[in-house]
Amino acid sequence: MAWRQLFLICCLSAVVLLSTLREGTAVAVGTRRLAGQEVQEGVEGKIFMQESDALSFLKKRGKRSPKSREEVNAENRQKLQADELRREHYEEQRNEFENFVEEQNDEQEERSREAIEQWRQWHSDGLYPPYLYNRHHI
């Protein structure tokens, strides 16, 4: 019987606690809502423009109306500048690659020349002049 009374008291205290918490959150949400509205109005003023400004902005050019000469010139300048930057980049890449290939070829020629020279020195008997001058003419 005691455990039933204890269970009943626990349930009643939980109901009272939940009801007070619900009222507390409602009041807290209400104050936050008011403060949030004030903050939101300040943010909206910074983000959105006046209706008259928006209408004049939209009246400047519709979706299907032709672009003005200034807009076309500005777009062409941007395209030309992008093309020039791209051309310079590719030219720089090509020059770097050509320099790399040239260095590799020079190193390979040097290694092969040294190897040939070593072979000639090893196989030379000292009796004949060097190879280039020792050609037998037929």
C-alpha cells in the first residue's frame, strides 16, 4: 500500500512540475519573440531595399530586353581579360615544360658523352690516334 501512495505522490509532483515548466517556457518564448522581432526588423532593413528602389532596379532591364552597350562592353572586357590570363598561364606552363625537357636532354647527352668517352679510354691501346681521326678511307 505504501508503494502506491509513493507512486501517486511522485506522479502528482511530476504533473505540478511540468505545468510550471510549461508556463515558464511560454513566458520565455514570448519575451524572446519580442526581442527577435526587434532584431529581425533591424536585419531586414539592412538586407532588403525600399520598394521604389527595387522597382527602379527591375525596370532598368527585363529578362528579354537587349543589353545596353555598356553591359556588352563590360562583359567583353571581362572575357578578354580572362582569355589573356589563361593565355599567359598556358604560355608560362609551356615555357616551364620546354625548359625542363631541354635540361633533361642536356643531362642525357652529357651522360652519354661521358659514357662514350670512358669506353674509348678503356678500349684505346694508345697506338692509334683518337677515333675521329682514325677513319680508314676505302
